Amino acid sequence: MSEVAGPGDGPFTCAGCGGPLSYRAPARARRHFAHRPGAPCSGETALHAYAKAVLSEEGWLALPERVLKDRNFRERVSSAHPRFRFDRIEIEVAVSDFQPDALGWKGSERLAIEFRVTHAVDEVKRGRVASVKLTMLEISLDATKALRLGREDLRAYILAEAPRSWIFHRRDAEARVRLADRREEDLAARRRGLRHRMEHPPVRPLTDEVTRALDTVRDFGLSHLVGRPTSWQHWFTVPADCWQAERLERLVIRACSDDEEGRALDLDRRDFGGFPSGFLNEALPDHWQVEEFMDADTYGSPERAVQGWLDTLRREGILTEPKPGRLRVPADLCGRIARRGACRRAVRRLLSGLPDPEAALASWWTASFRKGEPPERLVQAGGAEWTLLRDDLERLGNLRRASGSWPEDLCGLPLEALVTQREAADARRRERVEQAERKRRAEEEERNAQEAAHRVALLAERAREALGPWEGGRWLDFPLPEGSPRDLAASGSAGLARAREALAALARQRDEEASRASRLARIEEAARMAFRRPEEAQLFLTSTSPALGRRRPCECVTSDAETEKVLAHLRTLVARR
């Protein structure tokens, strides 16, 4: 279009269909050519032909990188070339039974080139290209975009910018071999590494939990059920007897021990999964990560190891499978576990005070007992003998926990030392109780003495305030009907109260006597002032008078009113004289 000035440069012909073209120069779009209405050409054929012409003129193409991939592996077949120059270009040259758009030669090597405008290279053509081992590149041209480009931009688009991909590369087979070799080497290395981890799993030190499980299984006489070999032991960080003992103790022994009736125990196979932390080999990946280089039967899983162990126990008749996925521990085995657990727990409690209770238990467990049978066989057989033994052990346990005399039958247990210890402990306990009682009494007596002294001190202080220091001290030992005030105060709070009442009564009596003496002194003073001679004053004081209710003035001193009455009478007598 850049070489056309206007419609005067025509006429214009389509390079694809040979039909006439119209020149158009719209105000809001790029100048372009257009077919007349009804023309059979779509414009894509022209672009296809133009692309081949440009390639033939320029003689070069931008080639993309060719890389084969397989998972994480990459193998480069050829490098990218931004401007690959051909020695010569041939257009529409037949090769075997197909004809590419162009054939580029570089020395003796050739490259087939296809321009994709409407149709991509189909599978048939791909097969033909591969059969002759001809390298082919497909360049995808967008007709809509091409029509909006100028001449130079369109040429650059065709040669370097349009998307392009390899249909076939003759070096692909060699690259695939190298890629397969690399992948196989990687798989072999991974397989060796995995086998090493399987053959040398990390070993975890036995924890208290594992040791306790082993001891429990041994204690219940079930050691023959654990330690069974498995093809998948590499999944565990502890020996087979350890993880099998842990599963047996947690899921079977605990449940059976809680059921003294010894009923059959039903379990789900899935319950045997879910191991505690640290039991499994965390260095091993999941099977789906290694399935391409490790057989599933060889690799296995923790679940398969557990189920294989359970299947072994089932085949031996130790477990039954009433229906798929469910396991049953027979009632007789549950009963033996329950009886054994109950018996050994009771005996351990009885022997807990011995220096080595476990050794004593082991010796008693297998020693000859009632009817010449050891306790182990009595417990395993159950029945009346077991019931009698259980009751006797329970009776001994009650005596062990509470005070009381021990029976003569100690069930064959070495409890003589415990009996002696018990008696000595009882004697020490009684001595401690008596000492505590004596101490309590002494403390109580001391406390009572201190409280008595305090009460006497309070009473003494009150007596000195009421009677004075000298008479108050004498009064503390004054005999009262109930004893001296000092003894009353020392006897308790009630005695102190009574002593205080007696002191208050005495104080009131003293106050009244003092008041009477004061009033009598007033009357006597008034009489001495009223009469000239003492004899007359004395006669007045000792003589009765009708005005005083025939009482003597010296007797009218019980109240201030009486005293005033006497003084008034005295003033009347004086006035009459």
C-alpha cells in the first residue's frame, strides 16, 4: 500500500484469485484493497502466497528453540536462531508424497516450511513428514492482523514475529534416546536411594511407651503374638515386636482388661492404623511418588504391614473375621486377658511394700499353689478356683488398705514381712497419736493458763481502779461464797463475769457509804453551826422528830433529798429560837 498513491495507479488485481480489487482510503482506518461484492476470494490465499514470496525474496527465517521435555528433564534438540540464513529457497517442491509450502536448504540439510493461514498441518501430513525424517516448521499467520500491517511490518511479521512451532525434527529421535537415558539414570539413582532408606531405616530408641507395651504384653502372656516377621518392616523405626506390642496393648489388652465378664471383642481392621508419633519412617515418600520405579508389592505401606500381621494371627486361629473388615477376639482369650490382668494388679498392690515386688510376683505366679497348681494355671482356667482366689485377694487387699488383723491364709504370698511391718507401723502410729495428744493437752493447759493469767490481770486492774491499789490487791484474795475473785477469774470467762459483778457491787456499796458519810458530815457541820454547844448539836442529831417521820437526823442520810429535808428542819428550829 505504501507504493500506491491513489486509485489512479490502478487497475489492481488480487494475487490469489486474479480478480479485480478496489482501492479504499477511509478516514478512520488504514488504506486497503477490497474485493468487489460477490468475489470468491477470502484474502487468506493472498497472504499465503505473499508469505512464500517474502521468504523466497529474503532467504531467512527466525527459528524457535526445539526442546523435548519429560517430567523434570529437558533435552535441547536445536537452539533458537533470530535470523537463520538459507543457502537457497525452493517453493512448492514435492517431497515423497506431500508438498510443503517451501523448502529451505543449508548445505546438505533441508527444512520444510508450512505457512498456516486457515488450516494447520493435519495428522496425515505429520506422519508423512516423520516417515521421510524431514524437519518441518509451521508458521501461524493471522489474516486479520496481517491486513492491518504495513508492508515492512508484514514482512517482519512473516519472517520473525508470527508464532511458529516444530512439526517434526529429524534429531528428535536422538534427543529422545538421550532423554530416556537421563530419565532412566535418574530412576535408577532414586531406586538405589530408596532401597538404601528401606534397608537402613532410622532406629528410634525405645521410649517408655514402647517399653510399657512390651512389658504389658509379656505380663499378659501374649508375647507369642508379637514379633512376627513382615516384608514391609522398613516402614517402621522400631522393631516388629515393638509396634505389634503397642497395637496389641492399646486395642486388645486395654479393652479386654476393662471387661471382667470376658465377652468377645469386635474390632475394625482400620482401628489398627494410626501409630503414635515417631513409629513410622518419615524418610519414605508415599507410594504414588515412587510407583514409576518401585513395585507396589515390594514397597508396601504401614497399613499393609499391619494387615499382614493380622492375617497371620487370623490364619493361626487367634483372631476370627466374622465379616470383611471386622476382626473378633474370641471370648476365651478375652476372659484370660481380663482374669490375668485383674489377678496381677491385685497381687502387685499387695506386694507394693516389698523390696522387689516384681520378683516376688514372678516367683508366686509359677509356684505350686492350691491343689498343686500354680496361680497362672488357675487364672487361665477360670471357674470356681479362680473365683475363690479372686475373693481371697480382694479380702487381703481390703486388710492391706485398712487396719485389722491379718488372716492365717495369705494365698501363698510372701506377706509375713508386710504383716510385721504393718504391726510396727500400727505401733508407731499409735505412739504418734499419743504423743500428739499429750502435746495437744500441754498446749491447751499452757493456753488456758495464759488466758487465766490474762483474766486475773484484767480483774486486778479493774479492782485497783475501783478500790485503790492497796485494797484492790487485798480484795482479789477476799473469800466469796464461790471462792476468791482470783480463783473465779482464773476458772473462765463466766467466773470472771461473776467476779466483776461482785467487784461492782462492792464498789457501789463503798460509793453509797461515802455518800452517806458526806451527807452526815453536812448535817453535823450544819448542827455545829446552828447550836452554840456541842451537846445541843449532838442532841439534835440523835433525837427523833415528827417532821422527819420520827426519825433521827443522823439516820436521814440515804439520799440528798432526805439530807435537804433535815437541813430545812434545822433551819426552822434555828428560826424559832
